[in-house]
Amino acid sequence: MADVMSTADLQTSLRAALGDDRVLADAVEMLRFCRDWHGDVTSSAVAVLRPRSTEEVAAAVRACRDLGLSIVPQGGNTGLVLGGIPDHPENQVVLSLERMSAIRNIDADDFSAVVEAGCILSELKDRIAEKDMYFPLALGAQGSCRIGGNVSTNAGGINVLRYGMTRELVLGLEVVLPDGTIFNGLSTLRKDNRGIDLKQLFIGAEGTLGIITAVSIKLMPFPDQVATALLGLNSLDDAIKLYRRARRDCCDLMSAFEFMPPLAFVLAREAIPDLPMPISGDYPAYVLMEISGSGLVDIADLMERFLGGVMEDGLVVDGVIAASQAQARNLWLFREGMNEGQAKRGPHMRTDISVPLSRLADFVRDAEQAVSEALPDCISVSYGHVGDGNVHLNVLPPSGSPPDEAAAKIYKAKTVVNQVLDGYKGSISAEHGIGRLKRADFEERLDPSRRALLTALKQAIDPSMVMNPGCQLNSPDIS
């Protein structure tokens, strides 16, 4: 019906079905829902739907189905792969979950909580901390991303090596299906072996099979002891050796282990000029390491003894341990600020790659060399999560490059890096998802059996292609 009704008629029909307050149609008001987080892409939509309850989400899905409209679900719109941005504005609506932000229950004795999809991650973590509990998902965007989007993209972050991806923190889901029915799977059971675990179908599906409206999550004891250290090393190879040693000596108390190049400090201070330098010397590689715990474990003593040993052995050249929460926050600002610094330099290639941990240093070396040979005037910036093999190898064109020239260099850099990655049998998406940005690269690498399974799932659950068509897989290939 969408192809024979005008946009104005579609908007009128949506208001009649859902109420004026649930439908945004003004172009200026819709803009923040139709522009990606970095501001690289701006689109539009027939309307932005803003339901307040699961039942209203179901009503919106049914109304869109009847009108022939497809739906792009959206949480905090902090995604990096265009999974929540419309690509066919003439027949798509954005369905925002931002009004569904309630925390339905926190059960400290059960180590669980039930929260609606639109709850901002940092606010959820703060509320849980009030109960002396901890939700370990930690992202740079946690002040604006929402838990439904975290689940839909199977978000990663800095604590994956200890607590796992978002998938491992989810106990149950409530989902509105493409026909408008509601799947209620909000169990908090840890052990439930009654056949196929249906919630797994929707985690990481990026809204292509249904709209997550609420989540049951695992909680942990609050880590009231945290030790954070910034370390200078002679090479990325030494960082891998240090990680191996830390896994042995610190066991599962290590919650973060990030590597950064020297350029990280330059970029971070371009974004945050008054950021104080924590280490006086310059080193070829840096590691930001954190161990944490609670109860009877002495975390500060563990960190000091560990660093004493690795410095005595020459594995770490220099380092500083944060003496307060404020100092620890400043150390993390270098890791977070480098992303802002890259953005200030203009459009650049952002990757989200994973390779076997044992081959991470070799991959970075080979990929950076390949980029240098193909694009000698560009700068490679490699950093990431050593403990889970996830590296963000970004490529910055020369500052001030004309847009067309920068775009051509970014495309060439992506091709070069992906060619190296394929040789390492790695993944083009470690934690950000596929969305629309990586769809072509994803499909190019799909083997026939995996494509057949994904196609069968989509056709079985969403035969009308209502849910986020064009995200992950190109719609004509699965129609």
C-alpha cells in the first residue's frame, strides 16, 4: 500500500492508528533519528514512531504491516554500521525505543534484573550499583546507547575478556515479532534446557527478526576494588606476551587489557587538550590494564606484585598505577579520547576486526605494512582489546583531503585491510555488527550453507520483509 499512498496519507494513517503523540513527521524533529552517530550519513523516513509500551510497539508493527511499511528499529542511535538508519525513506519508518526506559525489577538475591529496551546503559549500571551489584557491559557510548540496541548488536566493549559479549549477559528477552505478536521469554533462569534457546535468534540480529522490547540480564557482585595501570612496552609482541602472563598470574580478575600506539596520546590530546600525560617517556606500545574484584581479595597488592615481576623481567619498561578513581578515569580518557581525535581529523576508515589472539601482532604488522605500501600518505592507527583478539585498525587520509579523494582512499584502505584479514581467517566485525555499512563485505564472504540458514530464518520469521530490510543481508537476495 505504501507505493500508492502519499507520504502525508501514510503519516495520517499512522497517527490514526497510534495517536499523534506516538508519531513524529516533521523533518527537523526526525533528523536526529535519521543521521548516524558520526554524522557521515543523513537520511529520512516516512515517520518516526515512539511507542511507550510493548503493546504499543506491537500495535505499531501491525499498523506498518497493514500500510506496507517496513520498520527500522532504533535504540540510542550510537551504532557504527548504519544498522539503525533508513535507506529507503519513501517506505520505511524508524521505530525508536527511547521512551521505553523503565527498569522493571532488580533482584540482588537472584543476581538478575529486567529492564526495558530503551534504558540508557549508564543509567542502568548506576541503578544496579545502588543495590551493590554490577552489570559489566562497558562501552564508550554508554552514556547514550540503550540496552535493547546493545543486545540487538551483541555489543562488546572493554570487559569482554572477563565477562563475555552481551550475549553471555542475557538471560531472557521480550520481543515483538514481525506479525505483531509478542514473544515473552523474560526468564531469569540460568539453566533451562527445554529445546532450542529462542532468545539467541534475536541477539545480534540487528532488528531483522523482531524488535526487542525488554531484557533479563545477569548481575555480578559490585567490584569495590579496582586497580588500573598504564604500561609502556617495547612492542605489540611484548603486549601479547604480557597478556599471556597476566592471564596466568591475575586469572579471571583481569577485567580489561587494551593496547594503544604512541599516536593514541597525540590524538587524545587533540580532542582533550588539557589531558595530563601520565608517563614521561615515549614507547613503541602501550597497554591499559585493569584488574578488579570484591570481598577478601587484595586487588592493589595483586597489581603491584604482578607489575613488579614483569618489570623485573623486562617485559614492561615503564608504568603508572592510578592512585585514585580520578586518575584511573584520566587513564581511560586516553583510550576514549583517541576516537574523538580521529574524528576531528575528518573522514577516515574505521575497522572492527578480530583475529586469533596468537596472531594479532602479526596481523597488525602485515596490515599496516600493506596500507603503507598502497597508501603512503595515509596514517594507520591500530588499537583494541588484546584479550579477545579485537583490533580497530583505522586509516586516516591526509588532513584537508577533498571529500572525493578521502572517500577513494578510505575505500582502497578497506580493500587492502580486508585482503590481509582474509588470509588470517578473521572477522570483518568483531563487535559492531554488520548493519548496512558492511553488508556487501559480509555477503561476499558468506559460504552457501550459512547463507541458506540465514535466508531460511528470515523467510520463516519475517516473510513480508517488514523488519529492517537491507540490514545484514540485501533484501532481494532473501525475498
